[in-house]
Amino acid sequence: MDARSIIARLRDRLGLSRDQISWFADGLASGEVTDAQAGAFAMAACLNGLSTDERVALTLAMRDSGQVMAWDLPGPVVDKHSTGGIGDAVSLLLAPALAALGAYVPMVSGRGLGHTGGTLDKLEAIPGVNTEVTEERFRRIVESVGAAIVSATGSIAPADKRLYAIRDVTATVESIDLITASILSKKLAAGLEALVLDVKVGSGAFMKSMDEAEALAGSLVSTANDAGCRTTALITDMNQPLASSAGNALEVMEVMEALTGVDTGSRLFELTARLGGELLVLAGMAAGADEGAAQVAGSLRDGSAAERFARMVAELGGPTDFVERWRDRLPSAPVVREVRAGRSGRVVAIDGQALGMAVVHLGGGRLKNGDRIDPSVGLSGLPMLGDQVVAETPLGTIHAASTRAADRAEATLREAIVIGDEEVDIPPLVCRSIG
């Protein structure tokens, strides 16, 4: 068996066996497959697509190219994955809420990608928190707290890490088959029994159309289930930010308001409960999604999720009193500027991608690998679609490191939030369920 013959079969649509795909994944991890061969494989997959069996085989082969965790715990091992959006801090609420209900959540998360924020960057806005932990410590936190949100180690799906880097420079990132295998190989390596997927659609998402979102959600759900992990997906709206803030420390503030009962009526709170409800059904902990959502909402409201969050933060090196003193602990930006609407009307459109890139340019994300993130910067007080405004109504508050950076962000904010007089068709938060 060799890389050249495998690539040729994929190029000519002759089909690949599980053994051939497994050999290629092992070669990616070991280095036997060259960068040129990996790029050719990715392009052939992007142009010709993979069959259902090939997609499942690639997912499992990349999962098995490294360490696959196994657990012996008194409750189900579950997780959630989002395809990325603006103001999406669901993971920080959902993981401790599920832990408080008796599930175990070994959440291997990512950093910011493009215009979307990363869960790890948000969590590390808390002073002292370090999400890069050893496997032994990861296991210990999951077993004692019930949830741990950490970065992937080099031993998790190394074949995917290699192929992802190749895809990034060969214009093959958009392949739904390769996206599916990439996401699921890492998630399944965590030893999950059940998984819920949050597939975003709209101006602030990678998938702009419903057709794109449905195709990705369908691919993810069918592949994960065929790979042995009970999975469902919600396609959710990202034509406006999920929270009223975008930026690492600012989003953690909204998380803390939800955890401590200050704000339990937000879209962020609602989506957390609904995703959790789906997951509890998959895990056999609820008879229906509504019952599960009520359980998650209850753990957020009664303080039990906050208690788990506090323990997780402390275990990751953060302050032991964070839940009690979070307002004092989070960093703040030196320049804070409120931006007013300047005219009357209603908010008729929001360019989520532009808002996300505004945060990146403020220093809250990365323009290139290695860029250092400023956790204090971002946008807060963002409006929602359909909101009525007058000239003096705030469109948002900019948190910046300098006046010049605030000026640039203000120009973007004014363009990204469109005020008009027409009626607005506000999409539902959850567009549909697949699974």
C-alpha cells in the first residue's frame, strides 16, 4: 500500500477501503505521507467528495491515529460542539450545568478561528486559568468536578492536525467531508457516549445559507452516529450575535450573569438550555428535550452550575473566589466608548462577521498564528434585530486598548448595524433539529 495509489483511486472515483484510509491516516501522523501527497488527497476529496462509508472511515482513522480516551465513571460522558459564531459562550455555561446534573463533560475545545471567538480564549480571560493540561490532570478534573474545558494535546488525532494545516494552505478548508472528519475525530477521541452539535447559520456564521448548514449538520450527525456516538444537531441562528457582547472577558461577564441569576432571559441562556436538553435525551437522563432543557435551566438558576464552574476554574489555576468576585477579577480595557445610533428607526440587519472582525482588530482575536490576545477588548451592549432606536440610543460600547483602535472599531460598528424603517423578519433562535 502506498500514498500515490490511494490518491489515484480517490482522484478517479474508484473508492477507498477502510484499510486504505487507515493506512493514509497513519501515514499523516507518522510523516510517511508527504505534504504534497496530503495536499493532493485533500484536493481530490474536496473536488470528488467522499462516500458515507469513506467519511466514517476517515473520521475513525484520524481518531485512532492518536490516543483515544476511555472512561469508567458513574454517569454518561457527553459533550457539545459549535461551528462558531459571535457572542457564543454556550460551552462555559453548558459544561458546568451538565456536570451539576450528573453527566461528565471532557470538553476538548479550540481557540478563535477567523471572525469567531474561541472557548479557550474566553476561559483564559480569567486570570491564572491555563487550559493546557496533562492527560492525567484532565482526567482528574473531569472525575472530581464533572467537567473540564481544555485544549487538545498533541496525542489527540495527530492525523487531523497534520491534514488541517495542509487544508489551510491548499484551498480545501471548505470540504464538508473533511470538515466533518476533522471535527469528529477530535471529539470522538475524548471517549464520548453522546454529542450535541450547534451548527450556526447566518451573517455571523461560517455557513451563510440554510442549505450549507443543513448539509454540514447532516454530514456530522450521520457520521457520528455511524461511528458509534449518539448525536443530534440543532441549526441555530447567527444573523445576530448570540449574546450582547463580543470579546473574551466581556463574554465571560455575560456567562457569570447567567450563572449567578442576574440574567436568565437571554438568547445565550435559552440556547444553552435547549442544547443541553437534547444532550440529556441522548444520554438517557431525560425523556424529552423540553424536560432536559428544564433540568439544565434549573441547574443554572439554583447555583449548582455556578458551583461546578467555580471548582473547574480553581482546578485550572484561576481564583478560588472567582464566582463571588468575578467583577473584580476580570480585566478591563483602558478606553471605553459608547456609540450612539445617530438616527431613529429599528435595527434591520447586523453583519456578525464584521463585528467579529472588529473584535479581532481590537486585539481580541488573532490575525496570524502566534498573535497575543488582549482579553479585555471587545464590544458590549450590542442591540438585537428589531430593536427600536432613537438618535441617542447606544448601538454598543467599544472596549479598546487605544483611542485609535476605538476609532476603527466605531467605524466598523456603524456599518455593521443597519438602522432602517422597514419591518424586520426575525429568525427563530433554533431553526431546525437534525438527528
